[in-house]
Amino acid sequence: MKRFFRIGFKIVPLFLSMLFLAQISNAKDAPSVDKSLGENPDAFLILHAPFNDEKVSKLAIDEKMYIKINGIEQYIMIKGEDLRNPVLLYLHGGPGLSGITKEPLMRNLEKLYNVVYWDQRGAGKTYERNHQSKQILDAKNKPTIDNMIEDTRQVVAYLKKKFHQDKIAILGHSWGSVLGSEFVLKYPKDVLYYIGVGQVSNAMEDERIVYEHLYDVVKRSGNKEDLKALDKISKYPYLKDENEIFKDLVMIRTLQAKYKIINMIIKPTTKSQETYNRNGPIYSNIYKYMMGFDLYKTPNYKIPVYYILGMDDWQVPTVNAIKYFYKINAPKKELFLIPNAGHSTMTDQPRAFYNALKVLRERK
């Protein structure tokens, strides 16, 4: 705990206003993290202090394979330095992003866990394995929330058997936090604890906050053309065809990247362009599901819940994740905020992220 310090509610607003004023550009009435924390009298944070590198050791397990999961072959990669460590299943974002791309910057986590990187149905190497037969787009195999929860259950069952462990830790990032939250609520007996990163709590409310914050930044920039584009979708987010929502979402994210609110490749490479183009049709059922996703309806958990959030996340706004966090009922819960980190907290600040997970390991 020497690398961390805790601050209580009484000094949170003053501390945050001093430390983060230069990092967050909000109007007086725009959403802000310090306001969100100030609404909760039991608020506490753990923030990282300067970090000392720990030596990377030889991997005890380094496996890459396809396994038959819920009717199709799916790709997993497992890496860890000690087979006695708990297993951590990383649920990647997107939907449709590969689970293995962040591994080089998450290498330090393999000191603490046997980390499982899984390319979900329709993503990465799992997509490559199945797309030529067009199997991934047929009615049976196209991604839905139900078959992806079942995919997760079968992956967890495989890992429990492989490592002779009764429970698996789940880390859900972005879209993976939707899948992860739904899974741990349905199958708590299989889960050691849940870690939410870039946590989605209510997808429509998240996007409302995203739009409000973006509009404020663009208005203050004086760019009339971009402001006009935002005015055309002034009721965003709205319930309509999921393909139209996807188009508006991409436009919003592109503007966020332009104004350096988030990190995103505006002109994708050929390979990422393919991912970009196929996500709409492949995940149309998921986008439709996301329009009604609302964790506020299910605040009761039977396992410990930990959120590790980037202070500067305006892709899935940290302000809304904090608001939901304080409504959670769980055997144990803890909130970690990482300064100078956005949506990809684990790769924006890998050392701080490692610190947070090391604290979780020490909690037991």
C-alpha cells in the first residue's frame, strides 16, 4: 500500500479541482468527475503514486489455441508467470475488437494472474476462423447477448477445468464490461470477482453525456461546421434503426478524436477498416440490445465488484460509472481512479493499472 494513498470525501472536491482542472475542459453545467464524486458522501479513491518497475520473469504458461465453444471454434491465448496465480479472463471491447492486441502493454498483469485473452464471437482470430463459411452471419451463430453470455460460460468452464480452480476473475472493458456484468450477475458462483474498466452502466445515458460534453468542447472551439453537424443530431442518442445509430456513433467518436477528447484512429489502416466496415452487420443484434442496456435495474451482486476507471474517459463517461458504482450492493466493492488515463485505462497508464490490480490481489 506504500504506492497508494486514500482520500476521503471531505477533501475530494478541493483535491480534484486542484489536480485535474487542467485535464478536463467542462463548462460550468457540463458533466465532471469531481461533481460526480462530490454527490457521494462515502466516496473514496485510491490513486497511484510513483511506481517502481518489477522485473519481468519467464512465462510459466504461453499457449495459443482454438477451442470449440458453443458451436464454433474460438481463439484464446493464455499467459502467466505462475500457474498457482488466479485466472483472469479479459473480455475485450468493441464489440468486434480483438482480445489479443493489448497484450504487449498488459504484460505486467501476467505477474499477478494467468491472463486469458479471448477473441469473442465475430472478433479477431475467431472471426477469421469462421467468416469464409459465412457461418458468423447466419441466424444461429450471429452474435447476440444470449449466445455471447453462453460463450463466456463455456470459456470459464474450460478454464476452471484446465487450471483446477473453482472460480475465475473477470475483467470487462468497454463492451466487455456489458458482457462481463451480465455474466457475473447470471453466474456468480463461477466468479472470483469482477473488475470493470471503461464500465458501461446505461448505454443511452452514457451517450447523452458524451454528446453533451463534446458539444461543449466544439462550441468553445468556435468551429461552426462541426457544431452544425452536431446540431443535426441534437436529440442524440435516440431510439431508431441500429445501423443508423452505428453511423452516428462513428461520427461522434471521430469528432471526439479530432478534438483530442479520446484516442482513436480517424483514418483506419486496411485491416482496421475491414473491422470497421463489418461491425455494423455482424453486431446489429448487439447494438439493438445495447439501446436498452441499463445496469441501474440490477445493482445487487453476489461477488466483490471493483471498478478501475480513467479520469479522462469520455468515450464511456467515468461520471456515469461512478454514479452507478455507489448504487451497487456487493459483499465488497472498491473504486480506483487513474489520473491521465482515458477509456483504455490499462494501456494509457499500465503501471498504475498494475498497481490497482496488485492491491486487489492483496485484498483477497
